[in-house]
Amino acid sequence: MLAKVTSKNQITIPKAIMESLPPIEYFNVALRDETVVLEPVQVSRVSTESIRTKMQQLGLTENSLADAVQWTRKQA
């Protein structure tokens, strides 16, 4: 199927293709061997509270991310 690129570098995915996919909002876009590849991505929406609960279960603190970034920079 043919899709035209607009002046804003946008394309419309043909309806027949979208109808054959599960409901999807986001795509990962990659360039492989001069071919543009769109891969459907499921984005899960989670609450801040559930993230805090998970961090607590894992024993992570607010400083854990900063510590991890600092450690990573030392490795380079």
C-alpha cells in the first residue's frame, strides 16, 4: 500500500493495516537496512503510588537513581 509523507514528515497508516492490529497507540520506529520498520508497543499506565510501592518492595530509595547514574558514569 502506498502512503504519502506530508510536509510535516507524517504518514497515515492505511486503515486496512490498522484494522488488522490490536488497538495500539504507540509504535517503535526503527531504520533497518534502509527500511523503516514500525513495531507496535504496548504502554502500560501505572500510578505514581504503585511505582513508590514497588520501589519500597525492592528496597530502593529516592537516592537510588542518582546513585545508579553516578556509578554508571564512573564505569565509562
